[in-house]
Amino acid sequence: MARKFKLRKRVYVLFAGIIALILVINVIYVAAFSKTAYTFSQENVASTSIPKDFDGFKVAMISDVHLKTEADLTRLTQILKELSTKDIDLALFGGDLYYSKIFSSEKTIQALKSVEAPYGKFAVLGDEDESQGKEVTALLNDGGFEVLNNEERPIYYKDKEIDLYGLSTTPQTSLLHSANYSIVLTHYPDSFTTIAGHTSLQLSGHSGGGYLTFPLIGSLIKVKHAKTYTHGTYTKKKSTLLISNGVAPSPLYPYKFGAKNEVQIITFTYGH
């Protein structure tokens, strides 16, 4: 019995040690790398409402850049340079370009210009853009992104059409009347509460993916306008919401776990 007890104790100690090591490794990763690490996440959106000719059409969703320093801008330039190798068709920006004051405008414009998307580059403003909205809009336009403010644009591909709606942080849902497959680009995920049922797909950022997100538990940080919809994909009233974790965390919540910084590459698939 004594030998069995000692063996069991050793197993428990070993198990506890492994768990502690995993926790330490994750804490080190979060502290050292989660601010700057990023990925190009692959998302697939399938629907019989998507025109057959749009099967394989690729959309890049870029959001929540939060530029604050020259190092941030250097990082963004590298990310967008890498994006240029992904062979995308449409580029969308979901808001929050700068965290505070605009700086190095020309460098930012050149970084945005490096994004190649033959079927259009469009943007909406986020809450952090609004205090200098005219300046950010001009900068995005100079970078090749048309800023939409409660406006619609048709996207033509192989003689077929889908509709893109760019809605502000106070979205005008009365604009949503398309009989085609439609995309709503808007900064706040929680606007899905009223937009669901009026569009095929909503793309949003703002939430940071919940910053600290754990299996079974969910997101620990839920910012205003992302309380209900925080991380991942949701469906409601035959509409889909896809939330971006963002390219960078907000300086208010600089560390992330389970919500890695990302540029989403969304591929349309005709069918279920």
C-alpha cells in the first residue's frame, strides 16, 4: 500500500508540474509576444446565396490597427507587404487605424497602397478614428481605400454582383435592401443585434476577440459595443457575423490569449 501511495503521489506531483509549466510558458508568451504576433487566418463562408461565379472569391478583412508608434507602423508595413502575396480579390478595413494622433502619414499611405485588390478596397471608420475623421478618411483614400459612411457599393465579378454596405458606428439599417448576396462592413459587432436578418454577412472588429479568451469559459474582456458578440462566428436570422481579432491590441488591453492578432482571408464558397 505504501508503495502504491508513493507512486500515486509522484504521478500527482508530475501532473501538477506539467500543468504549472504549461501555465508559465503561456504567461511568458502572452507577456513577450502576444502584442506583436499575428497570423493570416483562413475563413470559409459557404452559402447557396453566393453567386456560383463568386465561388473562390477572396476577401481580406483588416481591422483595429491602433497605430501609436513608429514600430507599430513598421509592423503594419510588413503585414501588408505579406498580404500582397495572398492573391486576394477584395480588401476591407474595419476601422481604428490610429490609436491617438496621426503621425507619419506618408508612410502609412504607402503601406496602404501596397495592398493589391483588383475588385476594390473599402473602409469604414471606427470609434478611435472619429475624433479626426476627416484626416483619417483622407489618409485612407490616399492609400486607395474608399471610406463608406452608410453607403452601398456593388461588387462585380465575372458578370455577377454582390452588394457591399459600409455602415458607420451609428449604422442606418434602413439602407439594407439588397436582393443580392450582401456584406455589411461595420466596426461594432453588437450592431448585429439589429442588422441580423437584413444582410447575408456582417464583418466587424472592435472587440479584440475578447483579448483573453479561453475554451469553455469564453472571453474575459468584453468592451462596450462588443458585449454580446465578442469572438468568432455567430449566426442569427439567416445572417452570419464574422468578428476579426484585429491586427493589434488596444493599448488599454495590451495582452492577448486565445485571440491572436490577425488578418482574415475569407473565401466564398457556393453551397452549404
